[in-house]
Amino acid sequence: MDEIEPPNSSPRREPMFDAPGVVVVLGLLFIAIFAAYSWAGAAIQDLVIRDFAFVPGRLTVSYWPARAIDLLIRANTDPAALQQARAMRDLHALGGGPKPWTLLTYAFLHGSWTHVMLNTIWLVAFGPPVARRFGPARFLIFMAVTAIFSGLAYWASAPMDFAPLIGASGGVSGLMGAVTRFMFQPGAPLGPQRFGRRAEVAAVPAASLMGIFLDPRARIFLGIWLATNFIFGAFAQTLGLSDMPVAWVAHLGGFASGLILFTLFDRPQRSIV
């Protein structure tokens, strides 16, 4: 039965900060890990990057040694290949092997306070509706899966890149893909009202993939996200917004996996009327 407020009671106040606990804990974990990393010595930092950052080239040459041989042959005549070969040599000297766990652990590392705070802000912005809809366990698994797909997308685009990939942007982009499946639906916070009222986020029916592209609101969001991601990824260093290259392909991989795999994690609930 629905609860009815007494006529003279004061209106309920919505809290200014009402993120689910799993989102808050994950954001604090990102910050705590970077704080510990930034306070550690150079030797510890090198060890962390070596063993927990994702390096596409390391995965490639571990499973396809012929790619390393081809790179060494091209290094005799191609300056770019020579630079890659030197990076491969340095990485091998630090410790070889594919280190497959880095496809997940890279998402917990960040390069600067700006990097970790931006990712935490986006996590808090897009994580709550997904966490409320999935529940804590599915939310964490979903974040892990989209981070892995983000890393795989970057690997596919640059299989012989030996620069380390770090940051939670891919998993956060997966959250953005997930919210696209339900936040613009009728009754949802960003969709048209249904029967003159808003529904609980967990009770809003999800849109199909085709339905997203038919919805004007969702199309506008997709267009803005893609344009912003491309511009920021291509010109972040030029504009002085980042000290490091931005792996925008990894963002695309995370977003696409969140958009497509959403239904595997969804558990919509019925509204009580």
C-alpha cells in the first residue's frame, strides 16, 4: 500500500547527494588508489604500471610472436618501427608475459589528480541510475565487463602499441551507454512524462537498440557524446586539457559494450500504483 502524507506535513526534501553506496565506494576506491600511487616512490610506481597497466603490444607479442619478428625486421628501415622495437625491448626487460589481468586492473589506475577526479565525477553522474537498476553486484560486474571490452577495443585499434593504458574512462563510458537504453524512455527522468508523472528508474522499460536510434532525445545524446569524445580525444593535448594522449577508441569500446550488453544485466522492476 502506498504511504500517504498527512495534509499538514511539510513536503519531503530530496537529498542533495543520494548516490548508491556501491557508486560512492567505487569512486572513493579510485581516489584512494591514486593517492597511494602518487605518494609512493618512483620504483613502486614503475612496478605498478608494469604489472597492472594494460599494454596492447605486450598482449600481442605474447600470443603472436611473429608480430615481434616482423617489427624487428621493419626496424632496420622504418624509424617508427625502430621506436616501437625499443619500447618492446624496454618492456621485455622489465618483465614479459601477456599479463591478461591488466585488461581489468588498468581501470583502477590514473595518471593525475585531474584524471581520477574527472572519472569519479562522471561515475557519480551516470552510475547511480544504473546501480539502482542493476543492483550492486551486477553493477560491479557490468563495470568490469565494459572496462575489459574498452581495453580490447583499444588493443584492436593499436595491437603493437607499447604505451600503457590506464584510467576508468572505458567503464564509465559503458555506464553512459547503459543509461541511453532507459533514461530517455517515457516516464524516465530525461524522457517524456507518462500519465503525467515520472516513474522509478528501475521500473522504466528499456528501449531496444533500434528504438534508441528512433528516439530524438537519445539521438541527440549519442551525437553530442560521439562529437565530444572525438574532439576531446583528438585535441586534448593540443588544447592543454591533458598531459597524455586520450584513448578515445577505448571510450568508444566501453560505450558500445554498455549499450549492447545492457540487457544481459538489466533487472527492471514493476511500479506500484
